[in-house]
Amino acid sequence: MDKNNAAKLFQAVKQDQILKERLKAATNPEAFIQVANLAGYNFTVEELETELSKLSAEELAAIINPGVGPRLHIVPR
């Protein structure tokens, strides 16, 4: 398993609106990972959490709510 798959997923989400919408519809980390697996990105919940912790508040906001300016009040989980 490529440990950078979670990071690659976040890069792909910036380009792929359909993938982004599918991931946003996931209601928990396991569902998120299942959607990612179907798109060819295989990683664990721990790897997902590690990559999320590396993102700045602005980067996370861009993935979750693109088109809206940086939101400094959003704190990554």
C-alpha cells in the first residue's frame, strides 16, 4: 500500500469535482475511505488522519468548501 495515497487523494480532489462531491457525502471516516478506495486510493483511517493534520486551515477549507476565501476560524479535526 502506498502511504502517500491519502495525500494524492487530496491533490486529485482539487481537480475532480465529482470525486469531491462523493467524498463530501461520506458521513464518517470509514465511508470516506470506501469512496476513496473505489476511486483507486487505498489507505487507512490512521493515514487519513495523518494527512489531514498536515493540511492548513485554508487547504482544508478549499477541499471542503471551494470557492470561498480562506477561513481562518476552521480548525482541522
